[in-house]
Amino acid sequence: MSEWFETLNGLHDRMWQRLSRGVADHKSPSRQPTLATVRDGWPEARTIVLRAADRDTATLEVYTDLQSDKIASLRDAPRGALHVWEDKKRLQIRLQCAVTILTSDTVRDRWDRMPDTGRLSYGVTPQPGAPLTDALAYDKAPDFERFAVLRCAIQTIDLVHLGDDHRRAAFTRADGWQGQWLSP
Ligand SMILES: Cc1cc2nc3c(=O)[nH]c(=O)nc-3n(C[C@H](O)[C@H](O)[C@H](O)COP(=O)(O)O)c2cc1C
């Protein structure tokens, strides 16, 4: 019996297992990936919460405020990269995604499922990134019109496993995720 990290399928399976765990488990490293976007040629990286992971469509979901700066970046360049380091599994996950911004009726079901405390993250005044005269000179009030779901359709996957040996594999949507070993 081979270990999960010794086969392309094993690595790919484990990645989806970890991402699904991230959605369900607040303590999982995959719960809080880093999402990078590009603005005027500059990379921008920030922590986000992973809200959904669907292996069948190879898509992930992230929630955000429609007035946050990342939205302007994504409208300009609808691409993002997600990064996770699963320490205990010794697995680095890097994903490149085509990002669609969903709002309004298409995201009503997610909003309805969210507790009131969660909704407070969507609707701060003044808008995220605005200068303040005092650190706490802002108000939070839930605003459905400000709630956006970033639908991230994975295009490429790059996995690195750091065991006694180092293994690296790439998977692409274009080739049906069959996978290819790479030199680490
Ligand atoms: C642990 C943690 C989780 C976060 N989760 C989210 C999130 O799910 N969505 C989001 O828009 N921002 C989230 N943030 C805030 C972002 O990291 C970032 O500060 C904010 O979205 C503004 O980013 P922007 O100016 O690049 O749009 C989180 C921050 C931390 C520290």
C-alpha cells in the first residue's frame, strides 16, 4: 500500500479532502487561505475564510464586501491565487483561479444561512480602506447589497509535499486534472 503523497491521485484527493475540511472546521489550516489578486501590476495578498469547496466543478467560494479594494482589482483582472500550508500534512496547496463576483439574488441563499454576527462583516461605514480620524471611527451594520461571493473556478493546482522526500505535482483543468510530477 502506497502513502497518499506517493501518487498523483493520492495527492489530488488529499487536497480536496483538506479544502473540504477547511470549510467545515474553524481550526483547519485550509479554513483561512491567503487570496492574492493583482492591481496595476502589484500583487495583493490577504487572509480570507474558505466558505465552500466543490470538487465536481473544482470551484471554491469566498465571501467579501462589495466595496472592498479586492473587488476593484478583480473587476480589472478577474483572476486570483489561493495559498494554503497544511502544516501537519506537510502539504502546500497553490491554486490559480478565474474569479466571478456574485451578488444580489444569486447569493441570497448564503446570506440567509449566515448568522447576524457574520453579516456584520458586510456593510462597514465608511467603506473598507477609507481613512479614519480615529481607529474606531466606523460603524458596522449588515447590508445585503454589500455582500459578494467570489466564485473561484480553479484552473491550475500546484501541490508540494515535504516528507522525507520532496514531491511536487501540477494539475490543470485543461487536462482533466490528470496530473504531472514536477521537479520540486
Ligand atoms: C483571519 C482573517 C479572516 C479574514 N476573512 C476574510 C474574508 O473571508 N473575506 C474578506 O473579504 N476579508 C477577510 N479578512 C480581511 C482581509 O484579510 C482584508 O483585510 C480585507 O478583506 C481588505 O482587503 P482588500 O483591501 O484587499 O480588499 C480576513 C482577515 C483575517 C485576519
